[in-house]
Amino acid sequence: MLEKLKPVGLTARAAAEVRKIMQTKNIPVEYGLRVGIRGGGCGGAALIIGFDKEKPSDLTYTLEGINLLVDKKHTMYLIGKEVDFYEGADARGFMFTDPG
């Protein structure tokens, strides 16, 4: 049996922060973490992350106990990316990395 395509990775640090946010903000359990792109044009595409319900056009899979939702149209832009969470003196938040 082939493993389902997982275009985006999720670090343990990011997964822990997602679980913390879901608990403290009372995000419903039927929601997943949506990872995708927005925009285009002069500024280029911006990577996005947020909570959402599954849609018919989504690839849905679980990493680190988190349900990830990726619109099939966005897959080619996300392959090889990984969601990480950074917390330092200069900034705090989710970011996309290219671990490969």
C-alpha cells in the first residue's frame, strides 16, 4: 500500500504550538490546520496557515497528531516545505522552511 502524499511537513515544535492554540482558543475538533498559498501578482504568492474545516478539494492527512488540510491546487507550491514554530527575542510565530 502506498503512503498518502504529504506535501508539507510539520515539526514537533509547530505541532505542540498548534495543539496549544487549539486548546486555548477552543478551536473545534472538526477543524484542521490549513496550509496553502494566497495571492500572486506583483508581490508573488504568500504562504498561509490557519484553522479551517475540510473542503472537498482538500488533501487531508495527519502529522504529529494534527490534521493538515491542503487544497489540491496548492500542492505543487508546497512540496518540500515544512511548518515550524520560532520563538525568539526578535520574533515569534509560524514559518515555512525548506528542510531538504
